[in-house]
Amino acid sequence: MKKIKIISLFSGAGGLDLGFHMSGFQTIWANEYDPEIWDTFEHNFKNVVLDRRSITDIQAKEIPSTEGIIGGPPCQSWSEAGAGRGINDSRGKLFYDYIRILKDKQPKFFLVENVSGMLQPKHKEAFTNFVKDFAKVGYTISWKLLNANDYNVPEDRLRVFIVGYRKDLNKKFEFPKENCKKLTLKDAIYDLRLAQPAKDKNKTNGEELKIANHEYMNGGFSTIYMSRNRVRSWDEPSFTIQAGGRHAPIHPQAPKMKFISQNKRIFEPGNEHLYRRLSVRECARIQTFPDNFIFKYKDIASGYKMVGNAVPVNLAFIIAKNIKKDLSNVND
């Protein structure tokens, strides 16, 4: 069956691309500016042209024509965990580059993913204007806040998705219904064993690992980290996988952290040895990457960053499947 050609902006490690590929799409051109990600993307997407320049330096005419554009502009500007400068941050303005390229290329559809922080009251005006701008360049817009755990992902992860269909298609995207069965940590990582601590200075074990990327970050836990319980049980979904290894959740082998006072928890006395961070591979499993998707890095922090910034593959797959169904009823 013929693949539907797409391009990928702000590609990261490629979780969104992989989900779309599984649904019958084919990325033909991608853009990623972070050099720590290039080896991973090119290893896992061997037939995709990867443009390594900043999106601000790329003219639309340099990008191939395509049926769809997917991607998530950097989320740090909108994150509730960060400074939240939004549109006042240069990274927040990268949304305009997405819109600039969309306006010129005019594909049949586009998809944007970003953090739930975009919907905070302080960002309401900026978000509303983005939606209006997408409509102005010729698209019928749908957007929704989704929890990945409702879509075959063993993780509580709230993200905003914006999908647009070119107006001449006379269609509006309908978001998929939530799944009844919620996946858990046991579904995702119970069969994984023998995780290795990272080497000195949190360098990778590399080829020594029996399971690729199955290694976890060493080091202490900050006061902020210890202010909350960071352990989910086997029968629960994971906490959100974040882009920083120091903030990775604790493995479910450990008891839940003990409450001492407001904003203070401790590891259960006598069981301190059970408290370790999830490995990069465990985080990847939770983000529904297959084990044959290999993350390339020297510093283990880069592995966590790539996994934590990705769109969960299964969620991308379900959304892409709906888009493909809609496009199958459209004449070229």
C-alpha cells in the first residue's frame, strides 16, 4: 500500500514519526537542530533526509512538498515546570516558523503537539492567536488536551494536540475515543531485569549492556524531588516521563515514599536500596518505544532527554490512524 508522505519539524528522537510510520505514513524530510539527537534519529530512520539547521534559517522552498506536516515546537517556553515565558521566549516564537512553512507548503493536514502548560491562563492569548493563525493560513482546526494513558500508553501524560485539515477538503478532525483499558507499569516494564547503573560521571555503559539503553542515572535526589512521592506501584500508570534524568520516577519495586511533613518525603527506612531511578530503556518502554529503537548517546542525561521530550509512540499511532482514515476518502 502506498505510503502517505509527510515532513517532520522539531523531530526530536522521532516518537511522533514512528507512530505515523506505523499507521502508513512516511517521513521524507525532517528537521532537528539539537546535535545530541542526530545520531539517534538517523540510526532509526535511515531513509529520511535530516536537515540539521535551525528552522529559522530554512526557507520553505528548500523543503519538499508533502501531504502532511507534523511536529512539536520546543515546549520549555510553555512548561509549568519552567519559567513559563511563553511567547516572550525565543523558543516560544518558533511556532511562527511552523506557521510560516505551513502557509507556503499547504499540505492536506498538519499536527502540532505541546505541553499542557500552553493552556494556562497566562498563555491563553498566545494560544488563541496560534489557533487563529493556523486557521488564517487555510486550515480547519481541532484541538484537545489528551492524557496518553487513555490511548494505550502506561503513563499519565497530559499534552495538547492541534490538528488541521486544509479547508478545501471540507473535513474536521475528530479526536479518537479514549480506550477503556488503562495500561500500567506492570504491562510496560515487568519483564525487564538487570538494569545497570551508569558509569562514572553518568556516562553510558554502551555495548556492555545486554539490553540497549537499560541503564539508570546515579546521584543524589534534590529537595524538590524529595518533596513529593515519586513512586508509582506496579498496578498504576507511570508518572510523566520528563526530559531530565534527575527527575526520572523511581522504579515500582520500591515502597511509596514516606510522608514526613508538607513538601518533605523520605525513602522508607530499611528499604533504601530499592529506590533507583527508572532506566532509559524503562522510560522508553513507558513512552511505548519498541526495544529495537536504539537511543545513541555518551552521557546518559541525553538519553533521558530524548525519551522524555518524545511523543508516546502509541498515542501518535492512534491519532495518525484517524488522520489516514480521513485522507483515504479525499481525492488528490
